[in-house]
Amino acid sequence: MTAAPASMPMRTREGWTLATDSDVVQVRFDHALTLVLDGSLAIRIECPLVYFDGRTERTAIPGNAESVAPLAGLYGTQVREASITADVLRVEFRGDQWLRVAPDDDFEAYSVTWDGPEEKLLIVCMPGGGLADWS
């Protein structure tokens, strides 16, 4: 893994830039899918997501082992950019892979946690859309 430690997410006119050129250092599975980037940024996905592996686009459902199993291969992959625009989370990986998570009508679709040395941040995609953030 070659990327420098992740920097704190930044609010933009379009939404949020979460990370650029960061490595996936952990992939966690439970009722959600969690990607940890360079140890400071965690992206937790709790609703269905669309994943493109460079050849095939598929839907993965956190908590369904069979559908999320291919995502284990993201461990060690470099994230070119992770961002939120119009409440949609998009993570682009090297090798033309990406994942996308849209808001869910009934549940918090995803959350992003930054646990930096001096600052903390939590961003949550609220049920029905809209973002809430706390620092």
C-alpha cells in the first residue's frame, strides 16, 4: 500500500469529497459493509449498493454473504476518489471499479466517520435522503 494517510473530508459546493488516493486497509462484514481507508476514514454501508468490478455491474446487499463476498477483494485496493453528491455516495477504485449507494426511503443508507488525530466527523445519509453531519 502506497497512499499517504487520508485527509479530513471536505464539504464542497456539490456535497463532500471524502478521500482521494487512499488505500482500503480493512473490509468488514456484518449487517453492513464497512471500508476503512488508511485507518482514519470508515465508510459504513447498510443498504443495497451497486458495484462495478471493471466488467460487470451488480447489486450487493449488506448482510447477505453471497452478494457481498466479491467486495472482499477491495482489501488493499486504492481509492481514487470517494465523494457524496446529491446524497449519493460514490467510491471509485483504481482498475475502473466503483460502488454507488443511493439514499434509502426507510433507513440510513450509509455513514462516514473521520477519526483524525485532532478532529472527528460523522456524516449520515438520513432515511429518505438528506445528509446530517456532526463534528
